Amino acid sequence: GNSVTQMEGPVTLSEEAFLTINCTYTATGYPSLFWYVQYPGEGLQLLLKATKADDKGSNKGFEATYRKETTSFHLEKGSVQVSDSAVYFCASIAGTASKLTFGTGTRLQVTL
Amino acid sequence: EAGVAQSPRYKIIEKRQSVAFWCNPISGHATLYWYQQILGQGPKLLIQFQNNGVVDDSQLPKDRFSAERLKGVDSTLKIQPAKLEDSAVYLCASSLAGQGLIETQYFGPGTRLLVL
């Protein structure tokens, strides 16, 4: 079956630090991959996505590259801000279904 | 453009009681999803509608959960009777296209349910 594994949190960083949140997937075929973000008290928002191998999704300074050889989609940001504090979810859609399979989420806390 | 609306935002009930959640998707979105998010876990799909038909309800506990989308627009999710393990955030999402296409799902703010 399809599954997504992401690093456990919480991740605590100082402002302007480099961020990496690891995500790996298992799927039949070649899934589409997503990062969603959930700010406190709000719903999930799509942060970025990639639909095929070697694609790079980017948004708001965040990037993730679809790596087929390592079945990974790690989220990175060069310089985090306090406003990036949130829970980040890696997710996949495989095959012809449109069902999202989520990881367990990684909480990021950025301090001054 | 208005987002996905959900109500209520919070609900506290006792076990064995019933509860209903409402969702109004983004206008024109054909596909509607209900997810359950238990604390510390990622959301899990409960049911997916394409217009007013059910596409996937394989993970819906049908002995106690039911959902409908009668006119292909808004939807209700009901739990009867509720159990302690139903305490979770219930998320509604919608997307423009139908099954087979990879479209962005837009999520509502969720309904936080606590069963005592």
C-alpha cells in the first residue's frame, strides 16, 4: 500500500537557521507528492507539490525535490522565520485515486 | 473566493450521544472529502464524494458514521453513537476536478470533537 514517513518533531530552530524536514514514501507506481502546512488554529494549506521525478516544488522560500532513487521529498528552507512555526505534513497521491495519504506531521518551532 | 466552510468549530459530547458536522465546499468544486485527524497523527480519509455520489468510503466506520451530499454541494457527517476514540479533528476538503486527476485539495478549518 501507499505510505508516507516523515521525521518526528518537534523541530526547534533559531530564526534564520536552515531547515530540513525529511519525508520518504512508498507507493505502487509514481505518486504525486505534497507538503501541507497547518498554522495554529487554521486548516491545512498546500505549501508545494511535485508530480513527477526530479520536479522541484517551491513556495514562500520552501523547496522540495522529488527523488525517485531515494523515494524522498525532503522539505528545505534556507532561512526560517518565527512566522514559519507550524505543523508540516508530507503527503502523496498514488495511482488514479485522488486520496491523499499523509505522514504524521512535524511540528516546527522557530524562536528569536 | 470563499474557502471551505465548516461548522461547528468545536463540539463536546458524551459517549453514546450523536453529533453532526457540516461542510460547504468551494463553489464549483465537484469533489468533497471528509478526513479524521487524531491528535499526533496525519489526517485519514473517511469518505470521498464526486458530486453527490460516493467514490471511496473504505475507511468509514459504517456502523456508526454516515455522510451525505444530497445535492452535490454541501455535506454532513454524522456519528451515532459516539465513542471516546472518535475524539479528533474532522476536516473537510474540496477539489475542482473529478477522480483520476491530481488536483489541489483545499481544506476547511476543521471541527474539533471531544467525546467524554
